[in-house]
Amino acid sequence: MTVLAFPPRVLQGDCIDILGRFAPASVDFALTDPPYLVRYQSRDGRRVRNDDNAAWLHPAFAQIHRVLKPGSYCVSFYGWNHVDRFVAAWRAAGFRIVGHLVFRKRYASGGKLLRYSHECAYLLAKGSVTPPRQLCQFLLCPFLLCLFPAIHEFML
């Protein structure tokens, strides 16, 4: 097992700027839950800043792809009603879609036609990947990078 030479820490700021400081091919795994581009508003009225702004989408995933090591994975949540925009950004960055994950929620989000009680994410690969023998080997990577664009300064 690889031991980090520095203590893990949270870096707050614009992910495009922060990732620009990372060396290419220096990250083992990325997990990102970016804004869904849906003008989200919580039940108590809070909003996600710039959730209607997709200007960050292509540059952010280009940076994520740049910093990931060859043969590594990225898990990205996405807004289902803008999946075409997310897929275009992932593919433009060089990712391949290799899986789809669904996480059940304990509550349902309101909807006009359906009550949404899940979140979805795609498993993306950079280059040729070797599937892990066990899921826990995949989830317990020595360097876990959680990415949130600065425009996702979560709730206002």
C-alpha cells in the first residue's frame, strides 16, 4: 500500500485553478459531485451558486483527466436532465464510460412525473483500466481526490 507523503487535506476554491497546480498524472482516483445545472433550491430555500452555469463543465473535466494517472477511474455524479452535456464533457476530456452507479436516498425529491429517490453517477476510465478484484480495493485508493467546482460553494 502506498502511504501519502503529506497529510490529506481539503482544498477549497475553484477546482479548475486548484487542479492546475497538480502535476499531470498524479492522482489515483477522482470523485466529483458537481452542480447539476438545474437551478437547485432546497426545501428551506437555499440554492447552489451558479447551478445554471455550465461554463466550468468542459474545463473542469479536462483538468480532472489531466491529473489522473493512466488506467485510473473517476466517479462523477451528474444532472440526469443534462446528461448529454456531461457525457459530451467527459468524452471531450478523453474519458470512457465504463459503468453506471445508482445510490438510493432515504427521501424523495419532488418531481412533476416521478418522485426521485436516488442519485446516479457514471464510472469513467482514463485509458486502459484493469478492473479491481474487489470493490473495496477500488474504493480504498491511496489518494482520493474529491472535486467540487468553486461555483458549487455548496449552499448559500
